[in-house]
Amino acid sequence: MTSPPGNSTEIDSSRADFTPVTDKALAALPLERGAASSVALEGITKSYGPVTAIRDLTLEARAGEFLVLLGPSGCGKTTALRLVAGLEDPTSGTVRIGGRVVNDVDAKDRDVAMVFQSYALYPHLSVGRNIEFPLRARQVPASQRRQLVATVAESLRLEQLLDRKPAQLSGGQRQRVALARAIVRRPRAFLMDEPLSNLDAQLRVQMRAELVELHTRVDITILYVTHDQVEAMTMGQRIAILNEGVLQQLDTPEAVYRRPANAFVAGFVGSPPMNILRGRAVAEDDALWVAVPGGRVGLSPPLVRAVEDRALREVVVGLRPEALSLDPNGTIAAAVSLVELVGHEQHVALRLPGGQLVWIRMGSEAPRMRTGQDVRIAATGTVHLFDPQTGNLIEVGNE
Amino acid sequence: MGARHRARGAHARQRPQSRPLRKAGAAYLFVLPALVAFGVFVFYPLVKTAYLGFFTSPPAPNLPSHYVGLTQYRAVLSSSDFLDSLWRTVQFVLYTVPAGIVLGIGLAMLANQRLAGIRIFRTIYSSTVATSAAVAAVIFFTLLNPQVGLLSYWLGRKGGSGVLQSSSLALPAVSVVTIWQNIGFTFILMSAALQSVPDDLLEAARVDGASSWLRFRSVTIPLLSPMIFFTTIVGVIGGFQSFGQIDILTQGGPNNHTLLLIYDLYQQAFKYDNTGYAAVLSVALFGILLLLTFMQFWFFQRRVFYAR
């Protein structure tokens, strides 16, 4: 996976400090190849009275896929997950698991496992009994239950904790118990609702890697809900981005980053976010420019064609922070507003004359800038052209 | 916190003794009012009652009572009258407490549904809290009246001996009235406990494949267990002390079939002026309840789950 610079470094660092799950135990996991099923939502709408949480949503996680549902809070992604689990009924549309319509199948018979944001561990049961619970619910014989619990506990390094109560565990341990409880019974799909959001930053990076590791070694379908675009980018094979109950884009992390379907996706994925600038198309110095506050942005031939074909007067352009750089001869004037040093790089927020903030990404070796300092910037990377009315992507121009 | 510790340490070095003493003095001062109240209204009567048990009451008023030591205790506690009324009381508690808790949980589960108009049912279910034992008893006394009672009519016992006049049905009937009267209280407690069971635990159990019965047994009941424990203790004590409904419905009859310990005690003390006998019953009741409560604590200790 070739990821943009900011994210690839994060993947590498997370993989480096992560203790791999023992191979032997994983090989013995009770999950058979082929147990994983596809999960599909077809034309799903979910309303609560006058409020529509999800509008005509169609998406499919293929069997064995790691699909991430990404979006801001309240976008309907958790509702989508609960619809798959059977904890909510769709107002209209079809839910399929493994090709079979499950609209009328009760949650307990859908054979999916869910990891809740709160982990939802049974507080009165020991870790061992927690993991065993789904097997008990399915009347698996006791001897087999013990064996399965022991195997899963070993693979998730929980053997020492089996007699503890959830209250006696750390956040990371609880997280692993929740995973163990989900994995122990070979479900058709894993539904995960922000499972890492209650962990501290360091542990989150580690668990991220462990989950990806688990997915690459065992054939499981994972539907993973998060509002954290870094989690989505680093973990998902594909990402479905939702906003206000509507699917914005469903594609690989790379495609979502390089060709965001619209200005919302462009602004949501990537940190710092893509800079969206609104301006007028102007012909100056024998070329077509976009006049923005503080200066102008040049357009590459494909973008010029796109603007001319549509006879656009107003233009919306998007520039990733790495597509802008400081340049004494740059075409845009701005003032330094904020400098964030994040170790290997700096994120600098610049204020344009109109008041809008623009982020640029710089190496950590570049000299620190003073707040208030006047600078000039140049567009040196990819420019995304968006429709000024709909916000949809028109064209991506590479310099 | 650290700063406070240091400050206290410095203070203690200057005046090593005075501070703890003064603190203790203040503490006793604060406890004193409660101690006095308890002493006058609880401890003194308790001791005095136990003491009264050493005396037999005179056959007629204004005659001196006789000191008999432990003889009266031995005689009363081994008498068939006492053992019979104790057994009836145990039966009464066994009829009322478990049934009350089961019904309370059942109604709380029903009223916990998200349905239109459910508040009306919540109000109805909890309404008996606002009903005194006397009112409840009078209502049922009328309903069970052999001549005009609606319940008697439905039970096909019109005319002749009514339910309350039947030696086999009087105690169950009184028990039903008691259950009815306590249901509101149990319902409110169980509803409160039920609301504190997190939804996502029940949802997790559902996704884990648990049937509604398993969810109830393995998730809901354990999380309700502190409240079940509390209700059991309070219910057993309340059951042993039931008086009002007996007094209004049956006065211990027919033929002593609803003569519970406390009613026996009341009759001995205030009807027959047999103070010594009643004192022995009081002490016995106290001892029995103390023992039962300890036993319940011991029984529930390993079975109750307290969330941290």
C-alpha cells in the first residue's frame, strides 16, 4: 500500500513497536477458512420519527474484507453497524449476510459478533466466563468451550487474566477480552464500533496493528466504524465515508486520499485536512489562474481544460498541505498563524488576507517560523478541482 | 493532598496529644444526640423487655408479678403455641417475599418497555405504595366478604364460609393481600435497578446469541442481585412484623390459623395483659430476625454482584 507521506510513517512506527500475536495459537484458532461472509446493505433508509439517520445506503463488505465506515459523529455509521447486527430494523431496504436476506432474522441468530465502544463486558463474570458466553448461548458442550476459550485466550495473551473480573483490567486488556469474546465462536462477520476510542494514544496504535495483524492471518470479515481518519487509512482495505446518513465514497484508502469524491471527503480525510480555496477563474500572463485571497493558484492543462469545458467562472480548488510550500517567489501572500511541531514534520497554519486558514506541511529540519511573520507560498503539488455548486470532484491535476 | 498531610504533620509535632483527643471529643459530641435517641427508644426498651421476660404476669391486675428467671423463656419457647405461630409466620414469609420479588421484577420488566402510555402502567403498578396496610386490608375485607364480596362471588364462595373464614385459605388470602400491598414498593425498587442495567450489555448478549431467557438469567438478574438482596432482607423483616392486615382481616382467626408471631405478641401484651409472655416473644422475634438476617448476608455474599 503506497500511502501519502504523513500516514505511511504512522503505519511504520506502529508496526515496529508491536508484539506479534503468537503464531502457533493463531494457527489453532477455531476459525475455519471460509467462515467469513459478505455483508451488504442495499438501499437502506433508517428514520427515527422525523429524523433520517441513514438515507438510501448501499454498500458491501466482501467476504474476508476489512471495511471501515468513516464519518463525523452523527453521520449514521453506528446505525449502519447496528442494522447489520440486527439491533435496529431498517425503515426500508435490505440487509444481507453471506448473500442471505436477514431483515427478519433476530440479532441472536444472525451469527455476527460485535465489539462495542464500551466493550460491554459482563461486569459480574470473569474474563473466562465472558469469553465463554457466546459459546454457552449456543449450547456448545462444556469440554469444547474450555478448549476454545483457552485457545483464544492464548492467542490474545489473556491466559493469566481468565479469573479476573473486567473491573480489574486495564483498558487494553478489556479491549482484548472483547475481541476474544467476538472471535471465539467463528462469526460470519465482526462488527466493531469505535473499539479503540477509549484507549490512550500509544495503546491505540498498538491495538490498531494487532487488529490488522489478526485480519491478515485469519479469514474474517470486519466492518469497522470510526470517526478517526488515521484509523480508517491505516486499517481499512476499503473505506466507506458517510456524512449526514449519505454515502460519500467507497474506495481504497489510497484512492480516497488521491481522488476524494467531493470536498467533504477531501476535507475529512488527511491530517491536517486538505485546503479548500474558493476563487474566480482569471486569464493572466497568457494562462488561466484561480484568483484566491492573497494571490492566485496556477492550473495544469487538464484542469484548464476542465474549467474551460464547463465555462466555470467560480472555481473551488483543493490543495493538500504537502501540495503547498514556502517560496519567496510564491503566488500567494499569507501570515504565519500557528506552528505545530509533530516530531518528524511541522504543520504550519497560515492566514490568508481574507481570514481563511491554510495548512502546509514542512520537514522538521526547516527553520521554525515566528507567529505573525509574512510569507509567500506556492502551489507545488497536486491541485484538485471541485464543482463550486455540488462540491463534487471534477478533475485532479498533477503538476 | 500532600500539602495537607505535611501541614497536619507539623501541627502534630507541636502539640502531639491534644489534636486527636479534641477530634475524638468533637466526634463523640456529634454522635451524642443519635446515641441518646437510640438509648431512650431502642436500647433501653430492648434491655427492659428482656428483663420483663424474667417475670410471670399476675393472674389478675394489681397483683405483684413473680420473678421466675429463665423458666418462662424455656416454657414459652418450647410451647406448641409459640412453635405453631412461628411456623405460620415462616409460611407467611415464604408465601409473600419470593412471590413479591418475582412479581415486582416481572412488572418492572413490563413497565421498562418503550411503549406509548407506559407511564400510566408505571403509575398503576406503583400506586399501592400510597396505600396503607389498613386501607389495603379494608378493600380486600370487602372484596372477600362472604355475603357481598366481589372476589367471593368470583371464587364461587357465595354465602356460607368465606375465604377468610376458611382454616386452609385464610393464611394464603392474607398473604395475597400482603403481596398486593407490597408490590408497589418492590416494583419501584426493581424499576430503578433495571434502569441501571446498561443497554449495551443486553445488546451484546443478544448479538452473542443469547435467548431472551438467557439474557434475563445471565445478565439482568445478576445485575439486579443487590436490589434482590435488599428487598429480601427488608421483606423478611417486614413479613415477620406484619400486623395491620391481620388485625383488620382475621384477628388471628379462624381458630388461630392466621395467628402470626407479632399478632400473638400483641394479644398477649394488650389483650390478656400477659406482659411477661409477650416480652419473651419479643426477645424471640428479635433473635430470630437477627439470625435470619445474618444467614441471608451469608447466603447472598457470594451471589450478589456489586458494580464498582
